[in-house]
Amino acid sequence: MITASAKSVDIMLADGNPLVLSAMSEIFERDARFSLVATSATAEGFLGMAMRVPVSVAVLDWAIPVLGAPRLIEVLREQENAPKIVIYGDGGNDIPLRAMEIGAAGFVARSSAVENLLDTCSEVAQGKMVFPFVDVRKMNQDPISSLSKKEKLILEALATGQTNREISKTIGVSANTVKFHLSNIYEKLSVKNRTQAIAYYFSTGQGQSGKA
């Protein structure tokens, strides 16, 4: 599909229930704030589309077959230009908290009003984190745990004094990709530059983890 207007938010929907998926599609297609790009009933189908056609926001069923949302988000975190994820699922059993921990940008309970889903997606597209009340005291407070596997590798290489070019050869990605990941690392660690990132890395004892 082609974006309906310059201001509309490109969105993708994935839900294992075909009735829910059809209903959500109609709802988003009627809202001028959004441009529905694609839908999928499986995690694998969603992942394939997300890698071929980048979108701003994706609504993802927590129990999406076959991978499930946690595994799917883990894979997406390794991709450049991955969509911001809004989890759509049951509100109990600490799912909102788990969704936040694995990197989702928002959560909407299936039992909530339709307008809540639309508004949440709109706010997430603007860069906001939208979750119902969760006890953040239960979350892992170490920001390094929020880094993807590739980001952790880059941070480890950074801590050894490697330049961006050297890191690109070590990790097997382009220098521009290294810059992209470094920007994400700085944001997640709440630091401003590589020196501060390295200092934070060693302050947590990470640099000594391999020593007996």
C-alpha cells in the first residue's frame, strides 16, 4: 500500500486470531492518522514483511504463532529501522511489565476500548512509551540488559579501545551501521559519548566478567 498522506503513520498488524485481525484492519483503515501497510496472522509472516517494508509502528499479538511476541521482538531488535512495537494482549500475569522489559514501546489490553489502541499507536509513533501501570521496581535496573546482542558486542569492542572502523570489521557490519548502533547504545545507557559509555561499562563490572 502507499501512504495515504504525509502525516499518516505507516502501521502493520499481526494477530493470530483472524477475526481480531480483520476487525483491527477496518478500524485502522478508517482512521486518517494511519496508513495500514500490511497484516499477518503469524510471527514469521510479520517478520518477513517488516524486513521488506519498514513501517513506523506495529501492533503485535502477545501470543502470535509460532514464535510469540518475546522471541519476535528479540529478532527485530537486531534489525535496522525496526518498527516501534505495541503489544496487544491480555492485561494480567505481568504481561505489560514483560513487554516493557523486552523492548516494546506500548501495551494495550484486549479488553480495553478500541480508541485506546488507536491513541496508543499514535502516541508511540510520536516517540512516547505508553503502558498501563506497572511496578517498575520489578524490572531489571541494569540498562545494559536492554541492549541487543549486537549492541552488547559493539559496547564490548568499544571498551577495548577499537575505532568505529575496527569495530565494523570485528562485528561484520558497515561503519554507518556501527554509528547507528552506538547512537542507540548511548540513548539506552543515558550517556552522551563513547568515553561515558566505556566508563559506564566498566563501572558495572562488565569489563571483568571474563576474568577468573
